[in-house]
Amino acid sequence: KEVPRARREIDFKIDTNVPQARVLVDGRHVGTTSAQDGNLVLRLVDGASLDISIQRDGFVAETRRVQVAEVPNFAQFRLRTSGPATPASGQELSKKGRNQLPAIFIALVAVAVLAAAGALIYTMWTKRTEVESDPASEATSSGTPVSFDRYRVQGVLGQGGVATIYRAIDATDGSAVALKVLDPKWMADPEMVQKFLAEASALEALHRLDQSAPIVRMHRSGREGDRINGCPFIALELLEGETIEQRLRRAGPFSELESAGIGAQVARALSLVHRAGIVHRDLTPDNIFLVPGEVRIGSRVVRGAPRVVVIDFGVARQEFLSRVTMDGSIAGKPPYMSPEQCSGARIDFRSDLYALGILLYAMATGRPPFDGKNPFEVMRAHQHSPVPALSGNYSVELRNLVAHLLEKDPTERPGAADLVAARLESRFEELWRVPVPS
């Protein structure tokens, strides 16, 4: 007779944006989220399907069915603030209350009529004055603002789940900028606003360390109109060129010379990022811009080679590296996430080095080693599957470096980004000296 298999319990993190919120599992109160980070780690049965509810006064409660698993070993809840509570009563209206109903109804109708009249007057007034005024957030019929703060908006450059980036002109000096604006739907989420503004702090810290850093430059950041409740924005340098992702789609895999030169610059950028105590956590082909021009790679100044600019520090995390551990929350795109990111473990700079290995692999082959429609399967592959061999025309030196970067165990990867940069620069100079066959 078969003996039933014991049900295994695992650590499962409830990740919320609300500190000291009540957590219920299948209707039973099991704990309260941390006052520091809004998280709670529970011991739950692997494979169980549970109704998890997050509740706190002043927020709209959220309940949903969650599948407990090792990957991913967390569930995210983002509660919205609620309006003033409407007291509910199960009591029947008193006789006095019933007698007051007609008067209440008449009063409500009167309020509605006055509100409609007010709205009509306001609409007529705004229609009359819209030609005369130039509001800070005036929008075109397509929804693109005509102006924002002191910037004249010319069009949309890109749009994500959190922010929209516009091409804009600074009215004070006529310079062109890439204006990154937080989407209004996130304005009620203090955590998201804080994360958005933290990107500006990270960029400022990096350029204080090195003015010539291959990191996107920030001209200015703040809130629209300098109002305390104004929409947050970051004005960035406007880059001309294309991302690695766009280049791969346009022309396919890179040569080893190109990969070594670009990879060396990315590694130098990471070295600076890590010295500032920052982990990028989202190093992907669409976050690395290639600007045509002139660039120094190792001891050689190369004309016509793309200059690398690392962009989008929206999920970067700043900590003191002396503390060893970094924030362990899930952030990034699964094909470029490290095994420790996929498992929800704490991460450090070596997670970025793994992403650099994936980037070099994708530049050599046209795609990352683990790719697919199911993000959970991709994340499992990062943790447990061997990386397919890097074939093609790449040298043993570069193949070995990529394999070193893609070690599952972070302690087996290179010890620092500048060591990786030195190896890539050396390989670039070796290839540069080789004559091109006629």
C-alpha cells in the first residue's frame, strides 16, 4: 500500500505596499505585515491554492487566489487608498428616519441640480478661456501633453507600465530633453512615487563620482510646478542612436569585436554603479543605448564605434555594499534575471554580472539562453538548467568569460565588474590588431 507523501512547507513572502496590514489566509488571520517594508513571510504548504486577503483601514482590501510555489516564492499586493468610509448599518430605519426620507430626497435632487449647473458653467468658462491660457498639463486630442512644467512636449519616445518618456524642449534655454513623467495612475501610491524619485537620486550619485560615466545624464528632476503634490518627472539627456535590442532586431548578432567593445563599456559602467553602492537589477538590451561617435576602449580611441550609455535605473536599489546583502525583492525581466533574483533571495553586484553574461550571450546568438512565453519556466531554467554552449565564431577566451559570468552560484562568478572590463578590453585590442580579410 502506497504511503501518502508528506506535504512540504516553504517560506512564502507576502509583498505589500502597506505596513501593519492584516493578512488573512482562507479567512483566518495569520499575521501583520512589517512596519518597515510591508512584507510578511509565511510558512505555507508547497503547491497549495489559497485565498489570501490584505486589509487595513484607509485602504481598499484585496483578496485573490494564490498558488504557493518555490518559483516564484512570493505574491505581490498593491492596495489603493480608499475614500472616506461610509458607515453601514444593519438596523432598520427608525420611524423618525423614515419620515425624513422625502426631505433628504429633495435635498439630494437640489444638490444634483446645483452640481450640474456648476459643471455647465465651468465647461462654458473653460471653453471660452482655453485659447487664452497655457495650462501646465494641457493635452492634445491624442492625449499627449502640449506642455509640462517648463517643457514644451513634442511627442512620445516610449511608454511603460510606470512612466511615459516624451521628447521635449526646455523653454528656459531651448535644449532638447527626454522627459520621463510618472503616470498619473501611480500618484496615489507613495511607494511608487518614492521609487520613481529614487532613480533621480541614483543618477545624481553616479555623476558625482564620475562626470564622464557611461550613464544617462540627468538635467533636472522634481515635481511639476514645484508643487508638493505635483506629478514627479526626470529630465534626461536626449540620446540619438538605438538600443542593443533595436540593433539585434535590425541586423542580428554582433561580431566578437563589437561584443567585446560594447561589453567592456557596460562592465565599466557597472563598476561605477557598484562603487556607488547601487545594483542596477534590470540590465537588458533595451536598457543599453548605442550612440554613434568616438569612444575609448582600453588604451585605444576608436572612431565610428558605438558609445554605450546605460539607461533606466527605475528598479535600481541603493545600499551600502559593506552590508553585503541587498534588497531581495523581485525586479527585472525573466530572461535577464540571475538565479538568486528568480528565487527571491538577497542579491548583490554579482547579479548584475550574471545579467552582463546573458547580454553577451544574446549579442553573440541573437537571443538569451533561456527564453520563452512562460516567465516561471524561464526563471526555473536560470536556477536549474545548464546554459546551452555558446557556439559560432566566438573565441575560446570570450566563451569562457561568458560561462564564468553565468555560474549559478554567485560566489563562482568574477569578483568585480572592473575585472570583467579588463578581460573584454584585452580581447577587443587583440581583435583590433587582427587584419580584416580582403
